Amino acid sequence: MNKYPVKPAKLQRAHALRKVENDPVDVLGPASSASPFFSFRYSYTEMSVQGGKTHVKSRKARFEDGKLTSEAFEGELDRNVYDRSVSDAQRYFADQTALFLKSLSLFLPFSRKHRSDGE
């Protein structure tokens, strides 16, 4: 008895391999003819504290004028830089939240000043 119960089909002529053209294709064309309507920017910054030192990682990428540019760096700073950055971020968030809530408070009935009858 044969090990394999199914026999492979024979390769037909219709599925024969054909030669592929190796001509290079210019996808974007010259950089000056790149369309200016499409561009993007991406940035990422991470700060963490390990052993009393602030570790900073940053990555940036952008596509403009048909050119892709990428940058990255890592570094260490003093601990007080991290503390100051966190404090600034918390203050900014609190200020933005207060501004948003102030704009919503105009729709509350008790926030409107009652006009006196003499006006």
C-alpha cells in the first residue's frame, strides 16, 4: 500500500512559468513633482525615571515634498527635569479642564446673573 492516498496532479501547460520583466518603475517621479497635498508628521517623546536619572526617548518622522525624514535620540538628564515636566503637564491639564468647565457653566441656570427690575 502506498504511504500517500492522494496522488499529486500533473502540472498542466496553462500554469507554466513565464519570464517577468525586470524594468525599473519610477513610482514617485522626481522630488519636485511630488504632490504637495499629501504630507504627514509624527512625533513621540517618552520620559521615565530610573535610579534618580531622567531617561528621555524621542522619535520623529515626516513626509514632505516627496521626502521621508526620520530622527531619533535617547538621553539622560537630572531628576528635577522630570519633576518640572510632570508639574507643567499637570498644571496645563488642570487649566484646560477649568477653561472647558467654565464654558459649560454658562448653560447652567444658576450661573446666569439675575437682572434687577430697574434695568
